[in-house]
Amino acid sequence: MAEVRFEQVGKQFGTQQVLTGFDLTVDDGEFLVLLGPSGCGKTTALRMVAGLEEPTTGSILIGGKSVEGVAPQHRDVAMVFQSYALYPHLSVAKNIGFPLLSQDGSKDENQKKVREAAELLGLGELLSRKPKELSGGQRQRVALARAIVRSPRVFLMDEPLSNLDATLRTQTRGEIVQLQQRLGTTTIYVTHDQVEAMTMGDRIAVMNNGHLQQIGSPAELYEDPINTFVASFVGNPGMNLLRAQRRSGVIYVGDTATVNVLGADESIVMGVRSEDLQLSNSGVPGVCSALEVLGSEVHVHVDAPGGQTVVIRQAANVARPRLGETVSFIVTTENPLFFDALTLERLRA
Amino acid sequence: MTRRSVRIRQSVGAYALIAPALTLISVFIIYPFLRNFKLALYAIPPFPGLPSKWLGIHQFTTTVTSDVFLNSLQATLLYTAMVVPLGVFAGLVLAVTAHQKLRGMAIYRVIFSTTAVSSVAVAATIFGTLLNPVNGLLPWFGINVNPPFLQNTTWALPAMAIIGIWEFMGLSFLLFSAGLQSLPEEVMEAALVDGASPVRRFFRVTIPMLSPTIFYAVAVGTIAAMYTFGQMDVLIGTGSTTYTNTDTLAYLIYQSVTVQPNAGVAACISIALFGITSLITFLQFRFLERRVHYVGE
Ligand SMILES: Nc1ncnc2c1ncn2[C@@H]1O[C@H](COP(=O)(O)OP(=O)(O)OP(=O)(O)O)[C@@H](O)[C@H]1O
Ligand SMILES: [Mg+2]
């Protein structure tokens, strides 16, 4: 087990800069989630830890030692690939046992380890099957078993649940977290699904465009985002961002006064969670453009002035507007978040 | 319109579409193939116009039990046993080498695959020069045998096989290159991360995953090797002292219509060659294909 550290890591493919000034320390035994939209460089970051890519600049340290020039087979990390990457010609047992071939253990010891790993993941019955005879969920568990079987220093998991259906995904999510807690192995878990990130990680590192945006616990990211990207990416729905004007300590959206917050007169961006907006007889005017009925709650999408859309969350038993109806809404919190209108960075009082 | 008449209409259209191909295949493949069986029953005189003599199945049995035929069969099988494994192996090694992501590999790929498209006459001429006892490259390096390779009863067939390997290597290189390209990259990377050494990766992952390609190369290579003719004709000739060491069945067929002209005997040999090759291919499918792992779902 070991700490993993990125120090000012940059990665270029040809002329394309994929990662820039990437600084991140994953503590020994931590479960860190790397979260970001598709194409932001998550897989690239993982592959550099595994040794499948070398950083263009900066360095990566595992257990305090730089791994520059160390081949993947000597890094002692295990990776669960986005596609599972099982050996198609080998049985489940041989797939799981493959990493043990390169270790010193005797045949009996290896078989015991394979059985243990298989039991742990509920694969005991399937040991003699070939990967093509397994369901997606079972394959995914074989990939996990292959990763845990040799107690590596680090687990790298690249969106391992992306091919599973919703139920199986929720279930396996829990299993992975429990497994990691039991084994205590440092884990970097990549996902673009913020629900997955929120429910799994000790800490989440949010990435965008090859830049690390913010690292923190799920609650920190949700309540205290440092910029509009994190605010809108984390949470479901993301935070509503409204362009606003402050005049004499009053925040105006369009021509409507909302909350009172002291400060200089300026253009700013106001961030409000969906639960802190409420439909009302007066307030900011808009048109109901979509309704998402999710069972216990309803997300009402409203086109507000200036072409911006907000999502208002309300209980299912509250009267809801019709599509196309003109509505108005108010801000119910006294402490919305504010962001600089140009840099989109968080403004703190 | 009834369903039946629709179906008739469709099949008429279908037959019309395959008619040209069917005609060509009939004229150039099916008819000669069948006609060959008829030829095998007669002693065919060397000059057209003279009457053929009916010998029946007797001609076939005497031909395939003759010493000449059995000797030729042995040469063919020996040749095939040298060319196929070594040609497959050489192509595989080259393909794995060229699969490295190194600068300038494209050039090597082109070079390696050229042997597949160069004619056997050219290859034989080049090798003939290399092996020439007076001004050849190998003798110049001090590698020589006495009598010289092509006149040496021990070395003539291996020399033919080396040309065959050289020719087949290009095709097997192309097959394996395509096979390697289509291997799922993440599986190869998984083997890396799982700590496997290059040797283990090659034998435990690459080879099994390439097994369909290997099987295909072996099957195709065997058929080609069983029908080898070119380099013997260019470098040895029917009058050579080493002729009996290198008279593969295909060459024996040629010899049977030119040197001791009886097209009937040639037809018998070609039927036997067809039968033996088919049998070998059948056995390969029966026993080798079972060990092939098809990667796809
Ligand atoms: N081998 C490569 N050559 C060139 N560009 C690449 C290569 N690998 C990745 N990229 C580019 O780098 C960027 C980041 O890719 P990466 O696979 O790390 O994204 P990701 O965050 O994992 O996305 P996803 O969530 O879709 O898997 C993408 O724009 C991609 O096109
Ligand atoms: Mg990815």
C-alpha cells in the first residue's frame, strides 16, 4: 500500500495538451474519486500511474518514489479497465490467477488466493467459465477479482461500472466501497458520473479540460464549490447559475430584486441550489420549459430572463405549472453563493 | 401476386446475377476438374491425334504405389514440414517486431511484406545467385558444402525450403500483422499491468489470442507448400542429379507431361495430390482447430 502523488504533471499527445499542471496527492489507503466530464483526461491520468503512458512534464510518485521509467509490470499496481480487458482465452480462474504467475507463490497458494478472491466477489460457481459466457456484471467482478488477488500497492479503476444497468450499478458501487475498506488499498476511481462520485469517495478530485478544479469531500464540493464549473457539475441537478447585478446591496436578476447581500455594485453570477428556489406569485419571471417527474420530486425547468435556464426542485404533491406557462420564482436562501462574472471563480465575503 | 410467384421471380433474378461467375467457374474450374478424372483412366499419347488407351483404375493404383510417386510424396511432405512451421514462426516474429511503436516501422512493414508479392521466379533467381558456389554470397562468407547446395542430395531440398519459407514469410507476416492490429489493446495492456514479462505475454496472451490467425496461416501455408513447383523448376530442373530429392508432387506432374509424356499419369498424380492435401486440411480442422480460441463474443 502506498501514497500516490502527481507533481505538476503535464501530458501532451502531439500538439494536444491533455493534462496541465496536475497536482494531486492520494493518501495511503484512501479511496479517491477522479470526477470529470468525458474527455477531460481522467483515463490518461490513470494510465500514467499504471505506466501505460509517461508524463510529458512533471513526475508521479508511488510510495514516495518517482516511477519515471519504471515499466508497468514493475509498478505493482492493479488496474480495472473501462472495457474489463479480460483474457478471452482463459477461464475465470485463470484470469483471476494471471497476475499471480509473475509472483513467487506456489501453485497451491495461488489456487487458494484465486478461490478467496472469487468467493469475495461471489464468483465461486463460475471459475471454469470463459469470459464470453459471463454477463457484464460478472465480467466486471472478474476484473475486480483479478485486481485484488495479488494485494497490489494501488488500485486503479477506470469507470468500471459504466456498462452495468442501474440496479447492478448501485449494488456493485456498495460492494466496491466495502471491499476497499476491508483491504485498505489506496484506490483511484475514475468516473464521469457525479452520483457515483458522491456516494463512493472519501474525497473527490474534480477535473475539467485537463485541469484539476477542486479536491474535497462530497459535502465540501456540494456546499462550497470554488468555481462555477464545480458548482454546476456536482449535484443532481447542478447548481443554478444566474447572471445578476448588485445595486446598493440588493441582488437583481433582470429587473427583479432577490436577496440582500452587501458589497460593491457589480455584475456577478449568483449560484443557487434547486432546493433553494421556489415558484411563487411574484419574483423573477420565466416560462416553464420542461418538467421532469421523478416520483417523489419534480424538477421544473424555467427559462429565466437573458436566456438562462434554472431548475427548481419541488415535492411531487405541490401543484406544478403546465409546459409553456408563465411563472415566477423566488430565492428562498439568504446565503446564495457568488462568483466573479468574468473569471467565474468563487467570491467570498 | 402470390407468394410463390414472388419467390420464383426472386430466384430467377438471383440466378441471372450469379450466371457470369458460374459460367467462368464451370469452364475453368469445374469442367477441368471433372475432365481430369476421365484423363486418369487413359494412357494419353504425347502427340494429339493418336488414340488414347483405356487403362481404367489400374493406371491410378500403379501410379500411386510406384517408387517415383512415393519418393515424390516424401519430398513434398518433408518440404511442407520445413516450410510451414518455419514460415509461420518467421512471419510471427517479424509481425511482433514490426508491431512495436517505433519510428520508421512503416518501412520495415513494407520490406517484410514484399516477399509475399514477389514472384517465385525472382526469388529463385536471387537465391540461386546467393548460393552460387563461384560468386555466391554464402560461399563468399565461407558457408559452403560439397557438392554445392543445389547439386547436393542432402541440401537441395532444404535450399528449396528456404526459398519457400522466404516466400511464405511475407504472407504470414501480413496475416499476423493484421491479427495483431485486431487484438484488443486493453487486454495486452492488462497483461502488462498484471506484471507479466515479455516472454509470458508472448506465450500466454499473444499466441493464444492469435491462434485463429495461426491456424489460418498453417492451413493456407500447407496447401501452398503441397503444390510447390516454381523454385524446383528454376533452380534444379528435371535433368539434375538432385532431381529425385526435390521432385515435389507438383513438379512430378509437370515432369509426367513433359519428360515422359503421359497426361494420364499426370492426372493420376494430381488427383492424389488433391486427395492428400484435402485429407491434411481436414485433419488440421479436426485436430488443430479445436485448440483455437476465437476472441470475439
Ligand atoms: N493516445 C492518444 N492520442 C491522442 N490523443 C489522446 C490519446 N488518448 C487520449 N487522447 C485525448 O486526450 C483527451 C483525454 O482523454 P481521456 O481518455 O483521458 O479522457 P477521459 O477523461 O478518460 O474521458 P472518458 O470519460 O470519455 O473516458 C481526449 O481529448 C482524447 O481525445
Ligand atoms: Mg476514460
